[in-house]
Amino acid sequence: MRSLRKTVLLALLASVVLVVALLHSWPTRTYSTVDVRQRPGPMVEHHLEERLPELDHRSGNIPYRLKESVASLLARNGCVCEGENGGVNIPFAQLLFPRVSAHPLHTAFEASELEEMKKRRAKEYQGFQMRSQSPANAIILAEANSPLQYPTQGVEVRPLKTILIPGLALQDLSREIYSINFTVSLGTLNVAAEVEGVTIKGDGEMHMSLSSSLMPNLNRQLQFVTYTNTLFHPSTADTVQFETEGHQAIFTIKIRHGVTPKLYNTGPQGEYNISALVTIATKTFLRYDKLQDLIDSVRRYYPTVTIVIADDSENPKTVSGPYIEHYIMPFGKGWFAGRNLAVSQVTTKYVLWVDDDFIFSSNTKLEKLVDVLERTTLDVVGGAVREATGYTATYRQTISIEPGEEEGDCLHMRRGFHHAIQGFPNCVVTDGVINFFLARTDKVQQVGFDPRLTRVAHLEFFIDGLGSLHVGSCDDVIVNHATKIKLPWVSQSESDKTYAKFRYPPASSDATHTKNGLLFFKNRFQCLTRN
Amino acid sequence: MRSLRKTVLLALLASVVLVVALLHSWPTRTYSTVDVRQRPGPMVEHHLEERLPELDHRSGNIPYRLKESVASLLARNGCVCEGENGGVNIPFAQLLFPRVSAHPLHTAFEASELEEMKKRRAKEYQGFQMRSQSPANAIILAEANSPLQYPTQGVEVRPLKTILIPGLALQDLSREIYSINFTVSLGTLNVAAEVEGVTIKGDGEMHMSLSSSLMPNLNRQLQFVTYTNTLFHPSTADTVQFETEGHQAIFTIKIRHGVTPKLYNTGPQGEYNISALVTIATKTFLRYDKLQDLIDSVRRYYPTVTIVIADDSENPKTVSGPYIEHYIMPFGKGWFAGRNLAVSQVTTKYVLWVDDDFIFSSNTKLEKLVDVLERTTLDVVGGAVREATGYTATYRQTISIEPGEEEGDCLHMRRGFHHAIQGFPNCVVTDGVINFFLARTDKVQQVGFDPRLTRVAHLEFFIDGLGSLHVGSCDDVIVNHATKIKLPWVSQSESDKTYAKFRYPPASSDATHTKNGLLFFKNRFQCLTRN
């Protein structure tokens, strides 16, 4: 009997210990609920700076004269695509005097489906806007003659963490009592130290007041004000309202993780180790002979650089060799899908894009391109492609987007570049380049080649990269282009014919449809101009 | 003779016309040179808010008492990874009372190579910092009692475009003459209109002055001040110094392209059309039987949804069927390379990640996951995976990064979540989820699965996505996991054995090396803690 009671007691004791231990480790934090549903928030007043100011009652009668040269540069409400008319109608006109042409994009769709497409696009765009807007982009004005000193920029806190708010101070006239209020909405306010002579109310809450009869003490207290983010969001901003007698100031605290670096091992220091730094990427379709010519030419100069090949031929052949990675895709999956596949496999710091009909020569010095990216902040640097005729192209394009209204934005593309680059006399800064370029792998993977583009496409990558990619172009690194001239006495091979069928689709086919249809729907353009 | 002269004259005339036309269309813009070389710029004072303020001469003697509960939340200089010691040493201890363990990451490297790795990492990090810093992140303080009113946030201009600067005004005491100066460095200042009674100097230059004896006139003029960006950069900010007698204000103008949307066509409105909205993506290696079970189970509920399969088996078998896309990779290229490949091919708005040994059931309602992403701002929503035992896991993980100094940052991962989600009672917000999730295709492609991770890896995707991805997890959408229990009387198949060899590598192999080595080098961590 005694041993039984002992066992029962022991078991009871063990359970109690277990339960206590469990309760102890039970999460004590009460999880609150956050509303992350998509709802239209307060509309940010974007057009404030874009319209000329209306007459207001204070300045109603002060005469002014418009300065047309400047006023004409300001953005209008909405945008238009206008081509240049007239011009000399002679042979090679477009070559000698490239004129700007305008192209509406809704024509990608049948009239019957256009309304539906516009509605769907507007709905998707609304979702996009709700996800991309942030209080950190709203226009905030600093009041004049405010006794408040505060930080207008640069205050950041990581999600759910705490910071000291820098730079708060009060420089007021003499008063009996000085009183300051703070209000936040995505976190709480507190103080890291309590200063003598200051009354604190609401510490640990969303609304806090500090008051004192001594301004120096209040200012010392202000140096200890803290903000703690409590409502989790990986990337947002809280608005702090900071006020005293008759004056208010507003500033934002960005709530976000730091930017986590994506660094690449570059191999031993010293000279540029191209095999450690660069992977060559290309896409092929039916042109195994040209592809092999490319590989052979690369190997003459770079015997150990990895070559990644995306292949969507119907009956894929084996392409093998040291440092060759061959990827087989579903037949005809497409051009940009293949490009996206190839770059998705790159493990080196840089990726060199080449077309499968390029030939490396002694002028194809990858070290020069690496040097540009190693020593500048550029993300992409294009080279030059030489045709059999000797004609060498860099295909530099500047790209800009003019914001429109419900109809969509206007895309403007022009041949040319923005600036030369200091220290690199053969190089310039532009927005789009030819299909022979070296790029930072992480940036290219981040922008991506949209797999929805199946056939003819090129600048779409640079359009998607606008704002992310800093693009350069150097004309002294040259790769040769295997001839495309259809010599009349040379009959096309069967594979050449099939290739041509896919590569150059007839005007009414899906390819043009997809390209312009995507610009219309995906990027929300109404039209484009180019020269 | 006459006809010859006529021909010569005509030729001469034609050449003159040609030359004139060429000169006319010659770009008249003089291209300036821009310096985009990587150089250390002014170091941004990040630690300002993180340190408790030093005693300064004005508040030298004011006593204060530290509030430990708040002061302890502030970031220290550097970070540490500390595990929890002690605890009950009983069976299932880690399961019942998960304790935090700390892991240094430099151990991924041999002692002989560690110094070299640290040097290389520091050099790469320096380049990264130079490319990511912006004047838009610097701390700026608004002066107290300044007669200047100005915009502290929200002023943006597209590269090389012009805007009106909003909100400028002067509210000064009575003076003989009011004078305001502006200075910018990446563009020029001007006025869109000239107001009577105001003297303007330096319009069209980097330094402009406005003066007047009449304050209302000066204020009217201030409403017409414009900024034009002239030094091209796709994403930067200019600092405007704005001053009057004895007072100065500083604010930034962001110079950047707008964010170009990447919208997806969602198919006809109405009920969720899963085939139009979702692509299922998976990676397979040697487990064709399990893969076929997965496909069969998917087809029972979603007969037309596209399934993308990345396959790096040694001797790939054909996997075919309607709406199946099979991609062949080089043998053993790797886990994350395969994941990156699969998602790089997705053309629908959402992508559903599944492992190749999952089985769909009637509880695998993709419509529920789509509903979450359609109606919230979340980018990823994980589901739950049910083992043969009935045990269902959501593998929710919260992730935070504590900034360190030269040694690197500290990565902290904890089981759990941040908040419940309003309107979705079975769902929460977290940072990492199990390998069964629906995600916005553009966000997943933007973050990417690093192809350098060849074998075991999971949370690395969510670590790379920190700050970009808003992650949710719902426990009411369940997929089954084909059994992993090694029943002793069932002999392993040959392919199972080979699979196990690659999937569960021995402790000293490259896999662990790559995972921790990458965290150390690529993301610049010194250590991690987890429970």
C-alpha cells in the first residue's frame, strides 16, 4: 500500500512540475489582430507639385508673367504620344533623319475585348497601388516660426524594435509651463530615462505628453523619447504628430528591415578571375551549329568560364563539355522564358548575356566590362556587336515614362545616351543596350525577363528595369555577329527555315499581340513613342 | 557641256541640302560627363538614434534616472547571439520546452581561409554600401523658429524632368528687404513665372536668389519655383539648401522613375479561375513515382492547372501530360537552383510551391489561398502539411536581423507568428512558412531562390525576402505529405537510397558548408539564434 501511495504521489508531483513548466514556457504575449486587407487608403496628393498654383486669397492680386520656357517643362495632367510629321520622303530617310513615331497600344486587343481588358487592368492596378503606397511618400510641410525642432528625414526602426527619436527640442518663448504632446499609430512612445522636473503622461502608449516649467529640463527629457513599433509590417512608416501650444509638426518614422546584402565570392584577389566572376548565359532554338561556333569561340579565350544554355528546341540535341550547363525546356516555351531560365541558374557575381549566334574575337575582352562594374555603381554594361559588313552597333536607348491618367502612362524611347562616364572614355550612361551585356547577377535576377514574352522582345527587360538598373554602354568591347545576310545563292537549311518561322512571325500573329498587349496590360501604358 | 554643268550644280545643291538637313537633325545637346565610380561618400550617421545622448554643455547638470525597461530595448553597438542554457534534461525536452540555441557561422570555413574570406566579404560589402546609400536616408533636422516654410517629405521628380517645388513660403518679421537663396547639386532651379517686384538671380543655375521688399510678392514668387534634374541617375536624391537671413532649411528631392507596375491578367471575373490565376511549381530528383502521385492528386481537383517541374535527375525520365511543363537540368545542379528555375517560368499572377512528395486532398482548397492574396496586401500565404501520423505543421517562423559591426549581423529566428489577420480567422502574419505556399509571382521572382544553395535549405528564401515579402500562414488549407516513415520491413528502393544520399548529406559535406558559408558571406551574418 505504501509503495502504491508513494507512486501516486510521485506521479502527481511529476504532473504538477510538468504543468508548471509548460505554463512557464507558454507564450505570454497576447497576439493582437492586424488588418492587412486591401482597402483604399487616404489618397496621396501627387499632383500638388505638378499644377501651377491657383490664385489664393492672400496673393490674389499680385501680377506675374508666365515663363513659357520653364512652364512648358512641367508635367501635364495625363500624357500624349505624338509622332513627328512631315519630313523628307527620300530613301534611307529613317536612317539619316530618324523621326519619332507614336504607337497606341490598345490596338493589341480586339475591339470586343478592349473594354473588359481595361476594367481588369484598372482593378489590378488598384491592388498594386494599395500595396505600394506608404505614408513615407506623402507630402509634408514644415511650418514656419514653430518653436519645435524635430527630424524631418532619416528616422528608421526595424519592425517591432525600439529607437530613440533624435533631434527633438523646444525653443519657445518664456512661459509658465511648457507642454508637448506626441501621437503615433503603429507603435508606442516612451522614455529611456526620466528627467527631474518633467511630468510624463502616457509613456508606453500611443499618445504621450511631457510637461515642465523648466525648458532646459523638458529639452533634456526630449533627448530620451523612444518609439517602439508594435503593429507588425515588414515595410511601412508611422506618422508622428508632435505639438505644443499652437504649433504642430509631422514627421515619419520608417518601419522596415535593413537591406540584407547579397554578396558574391569573387575568387582570389589580384587580376580579374573571369571564371570565378562571370557566367555566360544564352538561349538557343534549333541553331546548334551557330551555338557550337559560339562555344568554340568562347573557349579560345576563356577555357573555363561556365556557359549556361537554355534550349527550347523541339528535338533537343546534346550540348556538352566542361563548364557547359545545358537546360532543356518544353518546346517553343519562348525567348524571354529561356532568358529568365538561364539567368536564374547563375551563381557568379556577374552574368554575361550573349545571343547564340555571336562569335567571340580578340576584341571581346570581358575584363574591360568587369572593370567597369567593379569600379562604378553601374548594374549593367553593354558592349558592341559587329555585323559581317563591319557595321558595329551599341543600340543605346534612353527610356522615360510620362505618367498618364486612367488611359495609362506614355512610354518614350529614343536612341542615344545621357552622359559620358568619368574615367571610362569609351563608355556612356543610358537606359537600354544591345543584347551583349555584362550585369550584376542579383540585379538582373531581381528585374527578370518576363516569361510571358514568347517571341520578339528586347527593350521590355530594360523597361521593367527602369529605376532599378543603372545602365552603361561601352563601344570598345566587341563581339561578332554570325552573318544574317541572306545571300541569294545560298539555300536556307531546313533548321534555318523553321527558325525563321518562329523568329519572325507574321504581323497578325500572337507575338506582336503579346508584346504590345503586355505593355498595355502589365505595365499600364496607353501608347509609346520611339525613333 | 551645259548638261554636265547642270548635273554638277544639281549634285552640289543636293549635297548642300543633305548637309543642311543632317546638321539640322544633329543632336544639339552637349553630353556632359558623369562620375559613377564607386567612392566612399559622406558616411551617414546611422547610430545617432541608437545611442543614449551624451551630456552636452547646455543640459550638463540636469539629473535624470534611467528607465531600464525601455533603455534595454535600444540597439547596442554590435550584436550577440546568445543561447538559453540549462533547462530540464528529459526526453522530448526540445519539443516541449524549445530552447534558443546560438550558432556562430564562421565555422563554415577552414581556419586557414577565414581571414581571406573576411577580407573579401568586407570589400564586397563596401561596394554594396556605396551602391545602396542615398541622400534620401540621411538624418535631417528642422530648425526651430525658422521663418521658412518648406516641404520635408514627398517631393519627387523623374530623372531629367522638371517639377514645381511645393509649399515654399517665408513668414518673416518686417524687414527692408527679404532675400532667399537656394542651392542644389544634381539639377538647376528656375521659376515658372516672374512675379512683379521680385528680383531673380541665377534662374537656370544650381544657385538661385530671390529678393523683394514686399513679402507677399516674394511668397507668390516662391509658388513658382521649379527644380530640373540635369545629372542623370535612375534612383537618387538631391539635397536642397534653402536659406534666408540667419536661417537654413534642408530638404531632399527624390530623383527616380515611378514604380512601373507588373500586372497580370486574371481571366474572366467572377469565381476564382484557378487555372488562369495559379501555376503549380515543384522540383523533383529521382522520385518519379512520388511526382506522378502528386500530379495525379492535383488533377483530381484541378484538371487544367499548369504544373511546372524542374528536374535535375541523372537519367531524366519523360514526364508529360496536358498542362505539364517539364524542365531538364544538369545532373545534381541543386535544390534552390531547381526552385529558381521553376518559378522563373511562371506566367500566371500566383505561383503555388509544392514539394514533389505532396498529395492533394479535398482539404487542399487553393481557392482559399487565392482569396487571401486577392483580398489582403500579403505577398505569400503558407498552408499546412499533414504527415501520415496526422500531425499537421505550418512551420511558422519569425525572423529578425540585429545589425552588427565588422563581424557581421545577427540573425534571429523563432517559431511563431506576429499577429492574427482581421477577417481571416485561420490565418496569421509571420516571416517564414512551410514549403507549401501560394505567392505573388512577381514578388517571388524578385526575391528568388539562390542557386548557390544546392542541398538542404528552406528559410534562406525568407531571409532573402525579409523586407520585401509580407508573409501569411493559414492552417485550414492542408496538403498531405507522402509518408517518410522508414518502416523496418519495407526495403528501400534503389532510387530511394540514391535520393537519401543526396538529400541527407553527411555532416562534414559541402551542404552545411554552403548553407552557413552563404549566410556568413552573402548575407554578412556572424551568427544565428533559433529555437
